[in-house]
Amino acid sequence: MTNSYNDIHNSKAMLLIGSNPAEAHPVSLQHLFRAKENGAKMLVIDPRYTRTAAHADQFMRIRPGSDVAVIWGMMWHIFENGWEDKKFISQRVYGMDDVRAEVAKWTPDEVERVSGAPEKEVRAAAELMAKHKPGTFIWCMGGTQHTIGNNNTRAYCAFQLALGNMGVSGGGANIFRGHDNVQGATDFCVLSHSLPGYYGLSAGAWKHWSKVWDLDYEWVKTRFDQDSYEEKKGKPVTPMNTPGVPVSRWIDSVLEDKNLFAQRDNVKAMFLWGHAPNSQTRGVEMKKAMEKLDMLVIIDPYPTASAVMHDRKDGTYLLPATTQFETHGSVTASNRSLQWRDRIIEPLFESLPDHTIMYKFAKKFGYADKLCKHIAVNNDEPVIEDITREFNKGMWTIGYTGQSPERLKQHQQNWHTFNTTSLKAEGGPANGDYYGMPWPCWGTAEMKHPGTPLLYDTSKPVAEGGLNFRARFGVERNGETLLAEGSAPVGNEIGDGHPEFTADLLKKLGWWDDLTADEKALADGKNWKTDRSGGIQRVAIKHGCAPFGNAKARAVVWTFPDPVPIHREPLYTNRRDLVEKYPTYEDRKSHYRLPVRYQSIQAKNYADDFPLIHTSGRLVEYEGGGDESRSNPWLAELQQEMFTEINPVDANNNNIQDGMAIWVEGPEGSRIRVKAMVTDRVAPGVVFSPFHFAGHMQGKDLRDKYPKGSDPYVLGEAANTVFTYGYDSVTQMQESKCTLCKIYPA
Ligand SMILES: Nc1nc2c(c(=O)[nH]1)N[C@H]1C(S)=C(S)[C@@H](COP(=O)(O)OP(=O)(O)OC[C@H]3O[C@@H](n4cnc5c(=O)[nH]c(N)nc54)[C@H](O)[C@@H]3O)O[C@H]1N2
Ligand SMILES: Nc1nc2c(c(=O)[nH]1)N[C@H]1C(S)=C(S)[C@@H](COP(=O)(O)OP(=O)(O)OC[C@H]3O[C@@H](n4cnc5c(=O)[nH]c(N)nc54)[C@H](O)[C@@H]3O)O[C@H]1N2
Ligand SMILES: [Mo]
């Protein structure tokens, strides 16, 4: 998220695509209402007429999976009418001409053919955004859970770049997140492809973190398999330097032919740590994978659907974890602000906080002393403040270094001093800071950087939270500069684009002697993100420069499968007429260590037997897999049954009446028994299911299998039992917004 929920108060227009905050972010929706009261226009683009759409000035319905078509369709009108911000593009964007060439193909007729949105609506939507600036662009899961999710999100960003809506208050790309610490979990890379702070997995990255942890890099290396199973740029690489299997594909890491798997063996043990299995697609195959494991461990306040989905007899452990109310420490909000939280209640029953459980494992494995070398431990609980100080010492890349526990606590204790629109403290002990010091909060805590409330905003000096686009991808490409031209943050002494800061660049600029002797000792030979003294960052900022250089935003990502976002039909599509022109990717031999199927699935026509598009999402009453919220009597009262939304036309054509029990059957051979909700919220040809239910499997009630007294009040079929194969070509996000189905009375 480049801006913040609060900053949306300053927007003149709000575009929401694949985002339904009335159900998924009801508190954040209040900020959108503030903007509406200030006169902002609201545009909602979604396959469904949602509770959010009910508040919109314009609602535009699209076919699931057609986001690129409709965004390029809107940009077609923007370019046609010269509504783009030419100055912004020439100074701060690389590759917009390539986008323009792709957009030219999306004439109004083609946009309507692919997305279903008629020219009149698409033009009105484009005009709404072009004539009301600054405008914010909000997207959520409707855009990301696709094989081309990365194309969708990049098309959204290109749209904002074209209008010059980036780096300004009231503008930006604002992605409403899921759980309260999704941003923090991402920043720490609780993922398979990077070390904390997006350092990647190269030897240099491991060496940096080994220094921060004060561990011998050679010892860290011995923790990994030294054999190689794949190549990078023609050279063999070991698992330590290659992304592991992402959670979306864990089933395949168990079931896939081991000879096709880029690691020594299949996965034999699985920890589901705060994870609901019914949140993942291919439920029937997951049951198989669960049963094939040697060991299954569930670390959760609830037994979850993991307790009932499989028929394991042994080797299954349930470790009760506390909830966030029983621990304390910092979490990171969507707008990159860190917030300190206190413990509300002592841990209930025998449950333990997650970090205590983790420490106890490290003890069993024999490396607890290394895990907590500079972290005090009380009664097996690592001290949270010390963990915070440790990441402060390492995460220079994104400026997670200035938010010391002391500063975070000061913000928490002085909430009332912060302005609720600008997030800036007006007087008081944190005067001038932005709430939670949204990252990047550069340098050390002593430097007192206030945090960066808006990314890439050149109207303020970097020292006061200003910024520009990163020089992350080199300084030149095909003879063209990648650096910003004639644009820099206020007070930047270079006054134009410049590369990332290194010790050498400081020397070249004659700024090296601005470092103290202590800083020089750590900074020599290093760059802005590996200098553990923070001196390079401090001096760059002193001269008004962003430590990561000043470049253009790239609208062409030459390292991705589709450098300029293009439309591709979903794997399971009922628009066979579009497959030839907009085919999916070729199958891939190895991505995140596993083969990935694309074309081999799309090649087969499922549409005759499974004519309806099946999409999925959220209800305000329940959260995620839903075991926690379906165990809450007040919420359970409000949504007592799993259901599927069906348009009256499809209901009538399939002998279905509102409230009837029906089967929804998917193309991979499974079906779920649910209640029909007949409604025009969905268009003919599209059905929608919430994914929060579990405890029924293909018509069978599994209530008896829950440990005594732990069954949630409400059980139901998991939508993901019938959601199918399909993974984003870069991130491997599952395709849970777009599959096919048929429906019939049960
Ligand atoms: N009550 C509640 N709140 C939650 C959650 C919860 O489980 N319950 N979960 C949290 C989490 S983890 C997240 S990530 C967020 C998610 O928040 P959202 O993404 O807003 O929620 P969803 O309902 O999954 O999807 C949003 C919309 O995408 C639409 N959609 C479906 N297919 C497409 C498509 O192809 N293109 C487009 N443009 N739109 C499409 C759906 O119709 C839906 O209205 O919510 C968070 N908030
Ligand atoms: N079909 C379909 N599938 C989807 C989606 C969709 O839109 N459609 N959305 C996807 C998205 S965006 C997401 S984020 C996932 C969500 O998927 P998950 O993250 O797997 O689901 P949740 O149920 O939100 O949370 C998982 C578990 O965390 C436990 N928990 C709560 N607090 C704590 C704690 O402090 N410690 C521990 N250890 N556990 C705790 C809860 O009891 C719960 O069982 O679902 C995905 N799946
Ligand atoms: Mo999410």
C-alpha cells in the first residue's frame, strides 16, 4: 500500500476492483465514507453487485478473470482523449510506450467481447478517474487470485502511473490486506523465496543476515543440503539459494513424482501453523496429501478442519497456540505503520504464544542458543523487545530500522496526539512523527526519521518522509536511462535521477567524510542496504537523497513471464472462443521447485459439462477458514448455513429454487452439497460461494470427528473442495476466483 486508509480522505475519486470492503474491511470502509462526504466519486468494478457496490456512484460488472481487458479498455479511452499525465510519465515512468502499444489492441468492441463491460460504461469509468484527481486505486483478492494475478496488479499500477496518481496524497495503489499483520508477515518474508526485508536468497543475503544474527555463515550453510537440484543462469544452485515450496503448493510437494521435484525428497512432515486447510483449493487432493505424510502438526487455538479432513490414525499433533490477545509486540498494518500492542489476557488453558512454541522446538533441535543469541529468554519465552531490536539491526532495505520498541511504545501511549488524516503527531512527545513510523523509517532509531506516510512523494524532503521511485533495476536498459529525469524530492542536492548509494558513490560525491569513524569502519565496501552502521543512509538523507537511488517506475517488468501485462484466459474457462487468441502459459518444468501445469489443463474443453463460472470470497460474519468465528455463538447465529449465490436465470434453467439443497460439482471430480441462494447479485452464468465453511465433505457430516467439545457451532461444505488447480505465473497464488462448475438439485 503506497498511501494509507486515512489518506483516502484526500481522494477525489476511488476505484475499487475485486474488493468488497463492506464485508471484508468494514472498519476501513469508514475512511472511504469520509472521502465520499468530502465529495469523492466511487467506482466499483466487480463480477458481483456487492454490498460495497451499493454505495458506488458507478458499478461496472465484469466477467471473472477479465481484469486486464477492462483496465486496458479504460486506458484506451485515457490515451484516446489525451487524459494521461504526460509530464509525470516522461519524468518518472519507464516503458509506458510498450503499455500504450498493448492498450491500443483493446478497442471498445474487444473489451466488451472479453469482459462483458460495454463501451459506454468503460468510457464513463475512465472519465470518472481522469476528471477527478487525485484518485486512489484499491484492489484486493478479486485481482490477485488468478493465474495472471501479477498481470492484473501491474495493469492497475500502470493505470495509476498513466494518470500521475502515484506519489501524491489522495492517490496511490492501496491494497486492503487480510489479517492484521499480513504486511508484517510479508516484510519478514514468512514465505519461501526470501530472507527478511526482501533480501532474497543469494549468498550475500545470507551473509548479511548471519552478521545480524551474529552467527558464522559457514555454520548456517551446514544446515542445508549441499547437493544441487536445479540451475540458475546455467550454474548449479543449492536449496539454500533457491525458493522453497510455497504454501499454495504443499500438496504437490507431498504427492508429486519425486524425480520431477527440485529437492532431495518429497515433503514428509507438515506443520500447519495458524493455517486453515479449507482455505486452500483442491480439498480432495489435500486429504490424500495429509494421509501420505509421516507427521502432521497443527499449531492453532482451534483444532480447525485439519482435525476432520483426513483419516490419519497416528502421527498427528495438536499444539494449542494463544491468540493475539494473549501476547504483545508489534504488528504492521496495511499502510506500513508498525503498532505496539499489549497483552489483554493471560494465555488460556495450556496454550502458549507462538514464539514460545518456536523456542521450545529450537531447544529440541539443539540450536536454541543460536536462535536467541542476542535475545533474552524468560521461562522459554523470548523477549519480544529484543526480537524487535534484532530486526531493527537488519532490515535496512525497507527501513524497518528506525522503529525501536521505545519509539513504538511512545506512539501507542500518545495516540491522541496524531492527526487521523495525515497520521502526523501535532505536538506532544512524538511531535512530527507519523503514526507507527510507516516504513521506510530510515537509519537508526537515534536518527529519528519520522516514517514515510506516502511512498514516492517528492513534495517533501526524504528526511521528513518524502521519497522517489527506487533505482532497483539498474540505471540503463537498451540504451535508455532508467533514472528519473528532472524530478527529485524537495531538497535533493543531486537535483535529478541518481543510482543507489554505496560507499564508493559517497566517496565520488565527496560526502564520505560526513561519516563518523565508527560508521566508516562498518560502511566501507558496503551499500545502503548492507551497511549495518546506518551511516550511508544517514549521509544520503542529510543531502536530501533517498538511499535507494532515484529512478523511474518500470511499467515493463522484463524479468516476468509477461513483461507488459496481457490478458490470458483462466485454465478452466467456458469461453472456448477466446482460448486461441488469449491462451494460458505453457506448462513449466520447475517453479518454486515443482512443475506447474497451465496449457495441458486449458487444452481440454470442460465447458460443455461445466458451463458456469464459479467464483468465491468473503462474508462479513466469518474469517478465513472460519473455525474460530464459526465457534462464536453470536456470529454463528447470523450465518447458519453454507450457500451458493445463483442468478435466477441459472436457477430456473436448472430446476433450482431459493433455499433448496443443491450440488455444486467442479471439473476435477468433486462436489459439495450446499443451499441455493437465488439472487441477481451475480450475473447469469456466474455463481459465487463463500469459503469460510468446513466440516462437511462431499455431502458427509464430519462433526463426530472433532475432538470432544471443540466442534464449531456451524459446519458446512468447504468451497475449496471444488476449487481447482491453477497458480499465478510469478507468485503461485492459487486461482480461487475463477473455475467452472455445474449445479443441480440434491
Ligand atoms: N469478514 C471477513 N473479513 C475479512 C476476511 C474474512 O475472511 N472475513 N479475510 C481477510 C483477508 S485474508 C483478505 S485477503 C481480505 C480480502 O478482501 P476482498 O478481496 O475484498 O474479499 P473477497 O470477497 O475475497 O473478494 C473481493 C471481490 O472480488 C470479486 N471477484 C471475484 N472474481 C473476480 C475477478 O476475476 N476480478 C475482479 N476484479 N473481482 C473479482 C468478488 O466478487 C468479491 O466481491 O479480507 C480480509 N477481511
Ligand atoms: N476459495 C477461496 N479460498 C481462499 C480465498 C478466497 O477468496 N477464496 N482467500 C485466500 C486468502 S486471501 C487467505 S489470506 C487465506 C486465509 O487462510 P488461512 O490463513 O489459512 O485462514 P484463517 O482461518 O484466516 O487463519 C488460520 C488459522 O489461524 C488461527 N489463529 C488465529 N490466531 C492465531 C495465533 O495467534 N497463533 C496461531 N498459531 N494461530 C492463530 C485460526 O484459528 C485459524 O485456524 O484463504 C485463502 N483461500
Ligand atoms: Mo488474505
